Amino acid sequence: MKLFTAFKLACFGLWSNRYRVLSAMTGVVIGMFAVIVLTAIAIGVKDTLMKQMGSLGAEQILVMPGRVLDTANGQKDILSGLTSVPSTLTYEDALALKDVPNVKTVTPQLETVNFVNYGDKTIQSAIVGTTDQYSRVQHAKLAEGRFFTKEEQFAEAKVVVVGNNIHDSLLGKNGVPEPEVNGSADVEETKTWWKRILDKLLGDNVSAQENSLVGQMITINKESFEVIGVLAPNATLGSSTDNNVVMPIETALVTTEMKNLTKMIVETSSLEVVDEVDGAVFNSLAANHSEIDFSVVKQDQMLGALGKVTSILQVMLVGITVTALFISGTGIMNVMVMSVRERTREIGIRKALGATTFEIMMQFFFETLLLCIIGGAIGIGLGYAIIEVWNSNIEIFALVLPMWAVKLALYTSVAIGSLVGIYPALKAASMKPSKALRFE
Amino acid sequence: MIELKDVRKHYRSGNLKSEVLRGVNLQVKKGEYVAIMGKSGSGKSTMLNLLGTLDVLDAGEYKLAGKSVHKMRRGKRVRLRNEEIGFVFQHFQLIPNLSVFQNVLLPLTYGRKRLGKKKGRVLTLLDEMGLLDKRNQKPDRLSGGEKQRVAIARALVNEPGLILADEPTGSLDEETTESILSVFDRVHEQGATIVVITHDLEVAERADRILRLHNGVLV
Ligand SMILES: Nc1ncnc2c1ncn2[C@@H]1O[C@H](COP(=O)(O)OP(=O)(O)O)[C@@H](O)[C@H]1O
Ligand SMILES: [Mg+2]
């Protein structure tokens, strides 16, 4: 067997047809590029979600409005509870939970949307009423100033801590057009993540230190509030605090119409009592509600829900990969079949000069295989480069490319190459030399 | 060297069966130079392909250098073709994206002998054909006569006992025809057996013996 000769001939064949080969390779390149980048996005999304949802600590319990359904296998389907339902949870419920044994803190959150005004700027913002524990429980760091104290909370102090985006928008730092106050509510007043990316890329970034709202008065619902702190940007999707204005819950109850809580975070005194407290919290709430219109969720249940999100992402990924492979695979096969046809005479000549069927077969098989591997490697390299560029420029949302994905992509290009290489190789090998030489 | 006994070959296209060779008998001695003439479509190329083991006969016997080719398995036939037979075709049949040197080297790459020392033989042959300075060029940069000399060098590189030429001068003008024919003379003098197919009586007359293919038989 002259495998090495066939391999050398394949390399040479590719090289002497390099322009055609390049165009054939684009399919694999794009396919593998897509697989790599999409994997990185999917895993990045998963990790981000993990950070965000998993920010519920192991010793914390989340109380949400709405009833979480139990799935067939007895697990709680937390995603079903994420759809918005009118909340019946009240501040009284939260206060009652404080008396449950082994409860360390209860952090209720009221939430509404309202207009916030500073100078000539008016923007729409999420207003959150909560306790002094919020920044700790939500892992929200302060960029400037301070968070409100327990004393301020119970004194119904008119103080607010603003999210990073709200802060910059009120100071007119991020070029967001002023909203029409009488306009529709769904206009995006605050900066979206992609706008921030754009700013970042354009270098249009203004440091928060230059100009600060701390110590200034802003107006919400015709009442004046003093800004005492600014939350640091926090890079989680969805529940980011960047677009929030946070005030003491006592203040919120008297200055707004809000009554019902969007969620409560119950902190237990230790990990060992979580299960026990979970039941007690449920019972305490049930005693004050006519029906079970709330949910009590622990971290492990949250992680179970994340598992579901992850499996959806995985199914998506498999789908994308299979599509990419199918497209690039058929593309390569077409090109190789064409190449075999065009080189009929070459095949005839080689056979006349003593090439065996096996040698011809291996020559074309290796050509396809190499084409796929080289194309795959280029696609992987390009994908990797894009991910690197993204990650070194954009902090909001990190793309994560695990080694297994690179290996998988490489193995798959070998697999497609092998699979798709069989047909053209057999076609080439089965040509009769006497006929092939007559081919014009 | 060559012995054909009652060789038959037909082609089938659709349900139309055309019998091209209807009992060909031929004996060529070692070192003999034989020309085969015949009208276009009379089956000359078909016969040459059988002699060159590029195709298999339907019936009859073919012995080459004492071996029964018609009984051989494909693998053995391929080796015999590589080691014992050199082809020269009307349309040169050079591989366009290989250089002159690489084209001549081809039979050696498929041979069983080690390549290393054989490269010298390629250069010697190219030198004999006056093509040494063109060894790195692609075939499409050469004239017809040069192309055919590359093809002859390639046919000779494995030192085969039998040279089969199918209208080797069919695409050449008179002057180049003469130069190619003198190459054949030289190869013949060195002891090779040559079977050449031609339309051209002048070409055929250089051979020791002229045969005609007519109605599927040799006369
Ligand atoms: N591979 C083939 N399939 C079908 N018919 C063929 C094939 N090769 C040759 N023929 C037919 O066989 C006849 C003889 O062809 P050929 O041997 O090429 O003749 P020559 O070389 O004498 O011109 C022609 O009629 C040709 O059309
Ligand atoms: Mg012919």
C-alpha cells in the first residue's frame, strides 16, 4: 500500500487546484466558524444566566409571586413561574417572615416604572423599593457614594441610589435622545447593551468621575430625592441593576402607589436550616394568603431550572451544528465530484501509468479529507479570533469557548471529510482507464 | 513477446452491440517494430488498449512475455502495465498541472522500486530528448513535438519491454513527425518492442512489418 504516496499526491492535487479548493473550503470555514462562535455564545449565555440566576446563594430562598408548577417528575418548573402574574405578596408578608425561626434577613422588593427628572432631562426608569440589605443580597457594588442605611429606611428618607445607566443618562453622558414624556412607554430611554458596546468600540466613553449626581436632587413623581450613591455597572443580562433607581421600601410605600412585591429574598442563618426554613416560609405565607399564589424557591431548584435552559441551548447548538455540517459537507462533496469529473483524463493517465484503484481512491479521499480539515482549522481559527476580539473589547457579556468545542469541531471536520470523501473517491477509482483517456 | 489468439471485443451502447474485434490473431517477436494501419473506427485503439491491459478482452487469449494476461487478476495486470508497458498517445496525455519532470516521473511513483536513484534516469531521458532545460515547465508551454517527446520519455522511464503508440504523430506536422520517428528508431535499436498505430503510410514504413485491421480482423 502506498498511502504516503497517495497523501503526497493529495497535497499536491490540492495545491495545484488551490483557487478552486479555496472556494470549496469556504463552506467548511463558514460552517466551523459558525459552530465555534455560536457555541461560545451559547455557553456565554449559559454562564451569564448561571451567574445571574445563581446569584441566589445556597443559603438564600427566593419568594416569587405566582405559583410554580410541578412537572411530571415532581420537579418544580421554575420557568413557568417566570411569566409575569399579578403579585399578591405584600410588605406585611415580608415583615411576618422575619419572625420565622432561623431567618437572618428578609429583603423584599417593590418595583414600578416611573419618570425620573434631573435638570432638563426626563427619562423612564425602574423604581425599586427595598431594604438596606439590597446591595449585599443582590451583589450590587457601589461606584460612588453610599447605600441608604436602616435608619434612613425607617425614617422614610427621600434618598435614592441610581443605577449606572440612569446616572449617565440623567447627566446626558450617553447621547440617548430625550424621551417624549407624552410618548409611548416602550421607547427605550436607557442605553441598551449593544449601544454600550458601540460606545466602547468608538471609544466614546465618559468616566463617571467627571461629573457626578451624588449630592444632587432628582425628581420622581413630583417629589424630590437626594442621590446618595451610584451603583457600579453590573454585567448581567435581564436583571441588571444598571437601569434601576433604588430607594428605601418605606419611602416607596408612601411616595408611590406600589403595594405588591415583585420578589423577596430570604436569607437563612445557616446552610443546614435551608430546607426547614423553606417549609416554614411557605407555611407563614400560606397562613396569610387565601390560596397558594406565590412560590418559594431554593438554589438547587433554581439550578434545576438552569439545567433546563442549558439543555435548550444544547439542542439549539446541535441543530445549528448539524445544519452547518450538512451545508458544508454537501458543498465539499459537489466540488470534489466536479473535480473528479474534470480530472477524468488525469485519472485515466495515472491508471495507464500503473496507479492502482486503491491509490487513486486514496488520492481523492485524502484530498477531500485535507480540504475539510484545513477548512475546519481556518474556521476554528477565525472563530477563536472573533471571540478574542469580542472578549477583549466587550465586558457586558463574555463569550466562552471551551476546549471541548474546539476539539469537537476539529473531529467533526475530520468526520465530514471522511464521510463526504468516500463517494468522489469511489467515483474516481471506478473509472475505466480506456474510457477515461478518451474523455475530452 | 506478444501473442493474441482469436481475440474478440465488443462494445454495447444501449441495446446496440457493435463487434469491434472479431478474432484477432497476432504474434510479435521481442525487439520487433510493428505498425498497424486501418480505417478510422476499425478498432485499432481498442486493440491497443487490450495490448496495454487498459481494457479486457471478451474472448480469446493474450500472452505477454510468456504470461497469460487474460487470466490475470487486476492487481497483477496493473503491475505488469507499470513495469512492462510504455504508452505514447496521439493527444500526449500529459497531466497539465504537473511539470515536465513530474510527468516523466509518474510511472516511477507508482512503481515498486525505490524512487531515490530513479530520478537520475528522468534527467538522463530528458537530456536525450533535448528537454533538460524545460524540465520545470508546465506542458502547456511546450510545442506539440516537445510534448510528445515528454510523453516518450515518460513511456521509457520504467525501461519497459513494450512500447505501445496510438497515432503518436497524429497531431504533429511533418518535420516534428520525423523527429519523433527518429526517436522511435533509436528506442528500437536499443532493443524495445514497438507496436505503433497509424494512418500515415510513411510512419508505418519505418516499422519492420505492417499489418492492417479490417472488419475486425488483422490481415
Ligand atoms: N468505450 C467505448 N464504448 C463504446 N464504443 C466504443 C468505445 N470505444 C470505442 N468504441 C467504438 O468502437 C469502434 C472502434 O473504435 P476505436 O478502437 O477507437 O477505433 P480506431 O482507433 O480504429 O479509430 C468505434 O466505432 C467506436 O465508436
Ligand atoms: Mg483510435
